[in-house]
Amino acid sequence: MHLAWLYLLHAEFVRDDVDFRYRDPKQKRRLLKIDGEPKRWELERSMKERWPSDSDPVRANLALFIRLRNRLEHRHANADEALMLNLAGHAHALLVNYEAELTSQFGEQQSLAVRLRLPIFVGTFTSQGEQALRSFRKTLPPDLRSFVTDYESGLDDSIVNDSKFEFRLRAMVELAPKDPDAIAMQFTRYEDMTDGEREFAEELGRRGQVIVRDKKRPVSGLGRLMPKSVSEKVQEGIPFIFNLNHFAAAWKRKKVRPPARDPHPERTNPDFCEYDEPTKTYRYTPAYVSHLINKCGTEKGFKDITGKDPQPKALDQNEVNEDNEK
């Protein structure tokens, strides 16, 4: 997962024209090299570029495993099973976060769903199994137990309780007549339960962990956005005014899609835009929204993308109108 995350973030940087090579701190034009190749950002540096805020639960989860990997690289070779048990929820979150980042940046067709088959561990469905696992947790070396405890104690409760940091699910066996049309397992989401069902489920305690994956049915334009929605999301994510005029200027300058009445409307940047043949319209990806927010968050980037000078949101609207008239 460490390498998978590294390659994924590097792929985003390549797509977004982010220079992720290290430079000599004394001579900025000179690249630092290893064996003749430019030294590129490691996962921790890449992570901080992707999620600048240290209060982001995805970053907190990834940072935990980066530190853990560094700690385990030459130690605790026999603690794998106990470690996996103690960090099962964190590991699930690491994988689920990766899937979300991969599909949001490069499209649903890149999903890991058809590549992975996740086993379901049922050892905790019995009281004896639960007690055995509780005892097994205690075999984790003390320094590793304190490492995880100390790490989480430095985080805000909102991060620790976020499923993006640690993925927790409860499962219970259902005693019901066999239905020939039913599948072997079914899952009920917490938000779909009544108050009484939630109270009962919470009293059960921990009895195992599973992963629920929503199956996406074929839907035209699933996850794609129209220009107005893109503009609104970018406007929310940057400190400058961003409207449909800026949006049009952005795709034209960077050739995200062909101009109107082009004989080949399908020749788009597929990471950012798709042409819909039945409606003769263009739809845009969440990755394009992220790209615009990332680039237009600074004055320099805003002007590079749109060709226009950025105007802070704090400006009075009359001042904005006057500037536009000029």
C-alpha cells in the first residue's frame, strides 16, 4: 500500500504538471540526483502536497502507516499477526481511502473492486473467539502498543472517530428462513435502522468486521459534472471568485476539450472531460474539479489556468463589476 499510494500521488502530480523533484536548497535550478536520476518526493512529502491540512483524516491515516513502516522496517518481524489484529480497522480505511482517491482522480473504471477479493474473518462470532482475540491483542510488543496509543492521543477526536482514519463495522448473524432469491450475506446500514435497532446493535459490542461495497449500476454520466456544478465547487474551494467565464477560459487555455463545432468533439482530455454523444454536451470529472482547485488556489496558478487576474471573494461586488468593465 505504501508503494501504491506513492505511485498514485505521483501519477496525479504528472497529470497536474506538479514538479515533484527535489532541488538543491542552495541552487534552486539544480536538481538533486541519486545514481544520475532526479530525486523525487517520498510518500510523506507527496502526502503533504496532496493534503496540506494535518487535520485531514485521510492524511492522518496514511501518516500512521508511514511512521509504522519506518518503525517496523528492521524490527518486530514476528509481530505481524498481532499488529494486523490491532490495526485491522486502520488498514481497512487505508484501502478504502485509496479506492476513493483512485476513482475520484482517474475514474470509476480504475476501481479495485474487480481486482480484490476480501476474506471475511468470523472468529469473533463466538464468545470464545472474541476472548481469544482479546488475549492475542496483548501479545503485541509494548513499544508498538504505546506507539499507536501515543499517535492517536495527539489527534483530535473528530479525526480518530472518522471512518477515513479507522474503518469500523459490526456484523451479526441473522436467523431467518432460507429464501432462494436471497444472497448468503446482507448488510443493513446504520442510518437505515430505527432508534430501537441502533440501540440493540450498539449493545452487541464488537463481533467482527466486514466491508460493504456499493455496486454501481450502469448510469449515463455517473459521477460527472456539468459546467455550472464545476464552477460552484471550484468557487467554494479557492479564495478567489470563480464563475462560468473563468471555467470557459480554463478549458480553452489548457485544451481540455475541443471548441464548439469542432469536427472531432470526442478528442478531450479523458482525465478531465468526456463528450456525451446523445446530448452533444461535455461532462467533467471530479478530478478536473480537484485540478482547478489545486491550481487556482494561488494568484499565479489562477492566472496561468484562466488567463485572468484573480479577484478575492472579500471584494465588494461593485468593485468587481468596476474591474470587469475596465
